[in-house]
Amino acid sequence: DQQRRAERLHALPRGLQLHRWLDGANGLPGRQRRAKRPQPRVEQCEAGSYQNGTGSTTCVACALGQLCPVGASLELPAACEPGTYSNMTDGDGLPDCFRCPVGSSCPGGAAPPTPCAAGTFAMAERPACEKCHGGTYQNETGATSCRDCLPGHYCAEGAAAPLPCDGGSYSTATDNDEPSDCSEASPGYFAVTGSTQQTPCAKGTFTAAGGHSECIPCPSGTYQSEAGSTDCHDCEKGQYCTTGAAAPLPCRAGTFSNATGLAAPDSCTACPAGHACTTGSVEPTPCRAGSVALGLGNTVCGLCAAGYSQDQPAKETCTRCKPGSFCLEGSSLELGPPCDPGTYANATDDDGDPDCFDCPVGSSCAGGAAEPVACSPGTVAASAGQITCASCAPGTFSGAGSGSCDECAIGTYTANPGMGECMGCPHPLSSERGSATCSVCKAGYYLQGSADPAAIFEKPTDHCKPCPPRADCSVPGTTLEALGVPPGLWRASNLTTELHECIASDHCSGSVLAAEAERSRRLSASAFVLEYGSGSGDTLVSLGDTAAAEAHGEGCNVGHSGPRCEWCSKSESQYFDRAQRGCVDCPAAGVRFAILLGIAFAAAGAGVLCYLALTRVAILGRAGARAAHRLARIEFSVGFQPKLKVLVSFYQIGATLGPVYGVRLHESLTRWTNIIDIFRLDVLGLTYPAACLGSMHTRLLITALWPIVAILLGAAALASHAIAVWLLSGRA
């Protein structure tokens, strides 16, 4: 032992003055001083203890991991090598060195293990923890390994947490170790901070270069109708584009523009005097001879009044005819002996007087010697001999020289009179044939609520919503009230978009004709046929058919109604049978009596069996009593009674919702509640369905009274039995 202690002491650092530890004379520290006569014996501190004072009578225990040999006067740190540590002291006072635990570092000496900090790890004994490699991180202390970096992030060497990719870049990799490893967003796309993928720019926005964290709105005067774009288009002639425009808007009626890149409606130029400008005009249309436009911003040209004429186009005022000349309304010439208005001269007899002919269809004739003038686009002459051409009404249009106005097709409109062509409805609007505005939703959308047509046209996306799942919006003009419900589905009212699957009934007819019926009512209350166009031609829907489709109002077949078509409305002698998925006739009185009699015999038999079972338990004596006592203790410890009461109460409420209120619980709950239907105590329901009992008042009255009657009868039977036993016992 002395040799081993010497070897351990030799391994200590130099300069520790070990001779002070081992010196046993002169009353130095480490020894206990003896008093002079009588002098006690001076003893050295044992290994594992020390004393750094003089005149002491006891030694102090050395702390764990410290070096205290025999006669030590102070604690010395253990000389453990790097990667090891000391945490205990042997009986000889020399501490043992142990391997550093994983997830910690041990620099050596007497230093205790230090858990690795976040961002570092140690798989085995180490004097120091290693940093996590690039592309990994560790957010916990004392770790033995590092975690892969997250997608959309990068992890530098020694990272304690992943850092997100900068805005304008993205990444799906899990080994990024610097920001440059994240991919730059492509032109036409953007990526926010920490993105795992790039997102295309929305309509009306763009990015010309890569590396953007957000898209740039198209400047005023430009637009972009496609997503993922790298630039914007100049606004076209006759239109203007506000900031972030996804589509150009036409200049208002009474204005025009032959320039591109307009930013606001006020940028369009007012129509000059002597001209007319319809909606979206690129150039002003000069007034023809015989018509004028006074001032700026005119949408149509006015005819010269009778007694005035104008033989030049694009004029602001008419000229008064000379005395003795003949000038009708809209005259372009002063005539001598004129042809009657609505006629024109195209030949001359020998006497020099011209013959007058009726003005042809599609033209106007002011009279006199004026030649027929073809009606301009947007105006018509429906019959021969017309003096002027009439403007087409809003919702119609015509070409030059037309004899009639054509209705605008579905999805197009003209808001002003005298239009030469129809304009397409903005997304997601549509229109009826011959509409003056776009106030209905196109196929695939439905109108939410009711609103003024002008408000719908101004903000279409606020009113037209995408068709709900499984609903039918294939007919343009579908409203929330007229949503098409396919067969097999049912909805609670015409104000909800939620469709329910008919699980127990085969009589959900849906309402696929509801949209057509709604369109018919809007077009004409007295019309018999609703006509609307589609890609494969026009479809005719009879109002008689739609009236039949809406006769039940709930999307149920004849004889069925209520939630999910599970009520019988054809006759009071029917009830809904879930097994047959429809309404069936109520059972006859004889069948009802037979069922009730069978139930009564079954109940009586069950009572007899229970009585016999109780007598057998009594016969068993002490064994039966012990079994009953154990069962009672189990019931008391578990508490079956309150739990059973709650379960029975919940089941009674759930079972009553359907027969009494016509309401069903959600199918996710009824899947398991249906299992306990076999334990139902509704004896009356087994005898006769509740729906066959008559009115709701009668059902509630019978359902409430029959258990009381049954209890009274049972009590009477028990009383009769007791009296009979008493009489037979001879004690009467």
C-alpha cells in the first residue's frame, strides 16, 4: 500500500510540497498536537481526510474526487487525464479516474464532466465536444449526435438551430450549410423567408428577375392576365389599367383613347364635338350628315330638327334651311320639290319630275333628292320607307345597314343603346340572352344572396362564388336558392351550401332542375319555355317539369319528406322503415296484437326465470351470499351505477331525437350507438312503430303512459301472488 500511494503521489503536479503532507513532527498541519503533560498521542489524518489547522482534535472528510493521502493538510485536485474525470475517493485517499460519459466533455484534472452545449456533441469520452458539421444542428445539450437541417433552412458548422433561407430563395434539401445553398427564386416567382418551394406570381403582378421575396404589382397603365409572369403588358387602346390590374377595363361611353398605357378612367379623352363615342371606343365616330353632337362627351349623335339641315359630317350644330326649301328631321340637304320623307328619287320622268321610291330596309331616307343612307352600326331600319334609323336597345346590337337588332349572346352584353357589337362579361359573370348588363354567375359559380345588378357587375367576385362540392352549377345564372342537388343527396334549406348524403333513404331525388326553374321565373312568370344556350346548342326546359321538380321543396320523392327524406307524407298509415330504406304501410291490428301478446309471454317467462334464479341463489346459502357480497364490493369500487345511469340517459335522449323531433345524430356517432339498439326497452315500438300512433300529441302521451301502466300491472300481479301464497299457507 505504501508503494502504491507513493506512485500515485509521484503522478501529482510538481511544487505541491508533499513533504508537508507526510511530515509527522514539529506540530505541523496534518498532525494533531499533543498537550504537554499529560500529553495525548498525536495522530495523522487517515487517507481520505485532511486538517489544515493547528490544535485540532478531528480531521475533515475529503470531498469526492479530491486527493487526500495519510496526514494530508489540504485537498488536492485529482490528476485525471483529458477525457476522464474523478468522482469518488478510495479508502487510501487517492481518487479513481473514470471515462467521460457520452454527450459530455472532460478536460482532465479534477474538472467534472460538462454536458455538450447546443450545437455540439460527443459520441465517446472526449476532452472537448465536437461542433455539429455543416448541414446539421443540435438544439439540445448533452447530445451524442446532430440532426439533419430542415427543408427551407441552412445550418452552419456548430449550429444550435436551423436558420431559414433568406427571402427570395428556397430549398428542399436537408444538408444546407450556408445561405448560398438555398436556390434563388426564378423570374416570375417569389419565395418568402424559409420557403421550401417557389410560388408563381398572381395575375396582375410580376418579377422581372430572380431572388424576389414578393411579387411587384403591375404599374398603372399595364396589366398581366397570366400567373408566373416576368413583365406586364401595356394597356390596349380604348382601355385603361389601374395598379395591379389583371385585365384592362374599357373607357366609359362618351370617351375614347387611341393611346396605350392609360392608368385611370379619367385618362380617357372626352369625345370631341360633332362625334359620338361608345364604351371602349378607340377613335371617335363622326356624326353623319344630317346629325350633330353639341359639346364634348356625347355617346350618340342627334338628328337635325325639322327646318334645319347639315350637309357635312362631324358637325356640332345644324344650319337653318332657306325660306321656301324643305328640310325634314335629320336632313342633310335643302331640297326643292322633295320626295316625301322615307322615299328617295332614283329616276326622272320625261317631265323632269323624279319618281319617288320607298327607302329600302336597313337605310334611312330624309326625303327630297337625298340618296338612301345605310344605317350605321347600332341602328336599324326594320321596314321600308323609314325616315331615320332607330337605335338598338340595350342588350342588342346591329351591323351597318341592318334591318333588325340582334340579341347579345349568353355571356355578352351592351349597356347603352345604339351599340354595334356586344362585349364579353367579366369573370366570373355571365348574362342571359339579350342582356343589358352582366348580373348572373356563369356556369360553375352561384350567386350568393341577392344584390342590385349594378353592384354585382361592379364587384363580381364578392357575389359569385365557386360551386360547392357535389352541387350542380352547370346552368348559368345559378343562385344559392337554386343550387342543383344530385340524386342521393339532400340539403336542409335553400340557404345552405352543405349537402348531406342520404344514408338510410333511397328517395332523395335531389333538385337538378332548380336552377332552370329559377331562370324561368326571372325571365317570364307567364312563359312556358326557358331557353338558354350552351356549347352543344340550346336547351328547352318546360316550366311544368320544373314545377314538378320543386313540388316537394326538399328534394324528396313523392310520399317522402323531412331530413334526408326519412319522413312519410303520403299517408298517416305509413312509417319510414330503415331496413327497407323507404316508407311502408303500418302493420294491421291483428299483427300488432300478436306481437304484443308474444312480448307479454316473453316478459312473463323472463320473470319466471329470474324468480327461479333468485331461489337458486338462496338455496346456495353461504356460498351464494359470499358471491353476492363480492359482486357488491366490485360494483361499489368501480361505480357501475352512475356510469350506467349516464349511459342510459344519453341513449334515451339520442333514441328520442328521431321518432319525436325528426332529427338524426351524425353518422360518426350512430355507427356505434346502433349496436345497442338490440337492448332497447321500447316494447311499444316493437309492437307498433311510433309514426303509426297518430299525431305527435298522441305519440308523446302513449309513450309516457305505457311504462306506468306496465308497472301498475306488475305491482298488481305481485300483490295477487302474495295474497295467493298467504291464503294457501293456511294463515288466513
